[in-house]
Amino acid sequence: MARTIQSALKQMIEENVNMPQDRVKRARISRDWLLERIENFEKNTQYLYFCKKFNLHFGSFARRTKVRPIDDIDIMIGLNGYLLYWYENIDDYKNCSIHLKQDVQDSGLWKDCLNEDKSLNSTKLLNKFKSALTNISHYENADIHRKQQAITLKLSSYEWNFDLVPCFHTTSGIYLIPNGNGKWMKTNPEKDQDLITDVNQKHNGNFLELVRLVKYWNTKAFDRKAKIPSSYLLEVMLTNCYSQKEYFDDVPFEFEQSLCYLKDNIWNTVNDPKDIEGNLNHLNDEEKINLISRINNDLENIENSRGVSKEKEFKYWKEVLGNEFPDYEG
């Protein structure tokens, strides 16, 4: 029964924002089961050279910033590049190349994935990986993701999909994944995970739930141009904010502070914490203006909720967070 804004937020977060723990547990079990099946591919010489020690959980489900429902789980699938070497494009992180070593006479399992110049074609590799996945039990469907960077695998046993990204781990600590055009791009999700974990620990485990709440708010935009399209950009902005803050107050106050931070910083450059992608803030002027207008309206509702009756207070917050925000129960 919600009688304060704090208790109402807690109720809404539990019922509409956080993923149910039983589903999270089942999703993690399904993820581990799938990885075991893929690890068995190493024993089959007709597929690719896999390397399970470079498998990596990434994305919002792994970082525990995902808002319900569980619709996809991201996994990077490690490949063994002992026959290969790579060229780093220092001017374009999205356009690196991987080649067969010059002294290698037999290209082995890579032979169907090579271009004429002996470079490894990431699109061909995705197709070969996709065909291998058909051998997994409970297989229903697998398609190359529209961005040409992952395989979206659907198993009949679960309501969520798996986005599987083949990757190579380099000696410099960088991961290489398909870039969508046949070549390879750099990433390092481990840095994202370490950073958000550090900030969450700094604030005694309260930060992740705040991120999920602000993500939920972001989805409630009256206009798609009045939101931050990239949930990753939203996460990074909030992480930047709370890495500097020394104290964490109650959820209503921190939610309001988060909106203020987004409004004040949406025109700024937001650097990639991985030091790879540069500026993550690609919103155009119209999107930024609409977002600020929406935030100003929501901040006004929060301000108007002060010093009024409980019924009115709750109605103002419902304007901010939508109809799922509980009614006042006096």
C-alpha cells in the first residue's frame, strides 16, 4: 500500500522496472546452458575455432541495468585466432582487419570465411556460425542481426532471444567484433562493467536501481524524439554523474537530480569510457530540445507535488512516470 512517494516508487520499481528474480535466475541458467552447447563445437572440426576462455557476458542484462521484460541476452563468443593477426585502423575503430598469417599454408576452418586477399570476412564468419547453431537442441531460428554484427538465436524453450557476437581477444586487451560490413571493430565491454560496478559499490548498491528507474522513465516519452534513443548513452551519462557524487540520498531525490543532470549535460560531449568510440552523444538539436522540454515539464510536476495533498502529490508523479505509478492509498 503506497502512502509516500518513496514507497510508491519502491512498489513501481518492483512491479514494473526490476526483472523478477525467478526469471533472472532462469535466464542465467539458460545462458550458461547455451554456452556449454557452443563449447561442444570445439570438438567438431567442421565449424570454427572457438575459445571459451574469451566468452564474455555483456550488455544491460550482464550489467544488471536492464528493465523488464527480459527480451534478449547478449553474449560474446570467443574465437581462437592463433592462425591470424590483425591491423588496427587508428583513424577508424570500426574498420579494422584480420588476416591469415603469411607463414600459414593451410587456412583450416577459416577457409570459407576468407576474402581473396586472405583477410577474414566477418559476414562470412557470421553465416558459418549461424549454420553451426542449427545443431543446438531446442533450436527454433537464427538470423543475422540487422546491424550485421551478431546472430539472434531463438530457442523454443525460452521467451527471450540470445544475441551472439563472435569475437577475438587481442594481446592489447581489445576485443574485435564484426563491424557490419565484412570487417572488424574494436570494443571492450569489460571496462563498461568495471566502471558501473565501481560506481554502484561507491553508492552501497543503490546506483543500478536508479539507472533502471531512469531508463524506465526514458521509455515513457510522449514522443520518440523526446527521449535518449541509446540506453547505453543514458547509462554512461548517469555513471559520469554518480562517479563524481559522494552521497546518495533517497530515490525520489536522486531521480530528480538525475533528470537535472541529463538536462544540463545533454548538449555536451559524452566520451566513451572505453576510450574507443569517442563522443557517444549523437542526438540532433531537435532531439535535445525536445528532451529538455520534457525534462523541464517533469521537473515542474515534481516541484508542484511539494506542499499539496497526498492525492495531488501522487497525481503529479504519475504525470512523470506514467499510469503504472501507484495511486495514493490513504
